[in-house]
Amino acid sequence: MDLDVVFLGTSGSAPTAKRATSATLIRRGGDRILIDCGEGTQRQLLRSDVGLIDLEEIFLTHFHADHYLGLPGMLKTFALRGREVPLTLYGPSGLRDLLAALRRVFGNLTYPVETVEIGPGDVLARGDYEIRAFAVDHRTQALGYLIAEATRPGRFDVATADTLGVPPGRERGALQRGESVTLTSGEIVHPEQVLGVERPARSIALTGDTAPAATVVAAAEGVDLLVHEATFCGDELPRARETGHSTAGQAAVVAREAGVKMLALTHVSSRYFGREAGDEARQLFANTVVPADFDIIEIPYSERGEPTLVHRGARPRRSPTDAPAPDA
């Protein structure tokens, strides 16, 4: 099951020539989950190899304009294409009021839109994974999101199954799903007899905008990837405190305390290129990257390797002036 993160918008509060405002796409198997929808998100999708797919779920971290201004245009475009598939929007308290206000912009739609207001601690079950909302610190109603897979069963021991007389086929499939089976002899075989130790699952935590917070450390404990804002560097620490944002160094401390595998810094202010944030953070947390728009981070199962940054992995259509953003 493939799992990756596509960075569609990595700028701070305003877009730059090379970075759009906040938008991050999680792809897991056939599922597509958009976190935030800043100005121009639909164009970013069209410029990538993802395309403007009929997203079924969009999650907003909070209601500052750089995180939702792309929503009216995207909803209208879906309608112009004659979409009928329902869309669900998730976000903190106030989401329904926001959508009601935006209706004056996008008008009537050809498909239903449901709004679901959630809060810290809420869990949305998605079969073999969950989406959990957690508290952040941004001086407004704001959430982070954790995508966490269920722990996987251990490897199936074929030799032991043969010894126990478990025939190939549905019985072995049931044992791999964690179900006990009864053999024709009447003997009962339990999963723990033929399965090794449980294998670790994968997880991603995305903060949206936040000052460094203990709630983020707790939510991100041990995740494969922490996507944390780094609006400022240390030279603007007072400004970061005043606005409820983080410096790159503060994000690195959160990653270190949470014991994450990789830290990705986003929401980079236009006063920086990205390299400065990466250099500052790596002094405190070595495995830090600063993705540019259209970069991808692939997250394999632990036995297959570590999270990997793929520069321009979404392969946008290039123009002569569309060079990669400076990165760290």
C-alpha cells in the first residue's frame, strides 16, 4: 500500500513566484485527502501529475485566508464539470458559517457538500487507518491532523502452518486476518501460532499553523513524518511569538522531543528561500527537509526503508520560468 505526501503549497501567508499558499495532499492507496486549500490549489493540482481529481474529503486546519481561499474556486470548478459525487469538508468550529459565507462566491453546486465540525481528540475511522484531530496553538480555532494506520499482523509462518496441518486457502487467509480456524480434525489453530510479532504501522502528523506546543509533541510521538510549520527563523523569534507561529529551530525541538523519523518544514515566510530554515533546524534535528512545491515524501513500511524526499516528484509541467525553489 503506497503512502506519500504531495506538497502543493509551502509558502507562508502570501504566495511567492515559486511557492503557493498552504495545501498538502495525502495519498494512501486509492484515497486522496487534501489538508488545507490555499489560493490557487486547483491550479497546483492541474500543474502536477495528480490532476484536479474529484476529491471526496478536504480538511481545513483553521480559517485564516491563506488556508482556505482556494476552496470557492475549486468547488465551482467541480460544479462546472458536472460533478455529482458528494464532498465532505472537515474543520474546527465555525466551518459551517464559513461555507455559508462562501456560497455567495461559488453559488449553486451540482453535488452535495457536507460540513463536519470536529475538535481535538475526535477520531475518524477509515477502515485500516484513522484520521485524528489534535490541538495546536495558533491563537484561533485551529487543528492539526494525524493519519495513523492500524498495526499490521506479523509475517505468516508457512512452515509452522504446514506442521499444524493448516491447508492452503481460506483458512490461512483467516489466520492472517487474525481469526482462529477449526481444522477438519477438530483442532483449533489460533493466529498467534502462525504469525510473527506485529509489524509497525505508518503515521503522518500535520500541524497547520502553530506555535511550538506540547499537544503537538504528544500527537506526533514516533510518527514517520511530522509536517510542521516554520514561518520564521530564529532572527524573528519575537515575531513568531506575537503571531502564534514557529521558528525552524522550535519545530526541530518538537520533532526531537516527539522522536519522529523525519521533519518537513512548510509555511515558509517569503522573506526566506527555505535553505535558511533547513540549516537552522538541522542543528537540532538532523533529518529535516524543506520541501518545495511539487516535492513528494514517500513513506514506505519500516522494513522497506525510511521516508524519502523526492524533489519535484509530482512532475509539474515545466515552463521556462518555472525553476525549482531553492531548497535545503
